[in-house]
Amino acid sequence: MTDSPSQDDPELQADIHSKCVNRFIELANVMKDEGLEPGVVSHALMSVSGIYATYAIAGNSNGLNQAGVDKLTEFYRKSLENIQRSKKEQAREA
């Protein structure tokens, strides 16, 4: 993508987020289908997420200070809680 979508359009941002998530899941499934254990793939995705989040926040030359690590950790925690809540709701509806 060369042009950034409007940060003011939550619906568009949610759609882009969903498409990005699906691309990562597709790649993870390819790796699994190539014979890698799902746990190894998951660990690699977590590692690269941390690396890329550090880059997105601090740039290429700097790491995060402790406050940045804490903020990112809290973001991951909330994201994981939302995922688990959604999974439970889907299971109840099935």
C-alpha cells in the first residue's frame, strides 16, 4: 500500500486489520503445511511481532524503554483477552 487510509475511518481500519490478520494466518498455515510444528510457527510470529512493533514505535535504531515495553505488553494482553472472549462467544453460538 502506498497511500495510508484515513485514520479517522474505524470501519476501514478494521477491514484493513482483518485482511492483515488473515494474511498472517495464511502464511502461518503454509509454514505448518511445510512441516513446522504449530508451536514453532506461533513462537516465530510472536517474535516477529515484537520486533516489528519495536520498529513501528521506536524506529530502526532504537529499542523500547521500560515504559514502552510495559505499554506494548499491556496492548498484547488486551488483544489476547479480546481474542479469547471472541472465541468463547463463537463457541457458545455454535
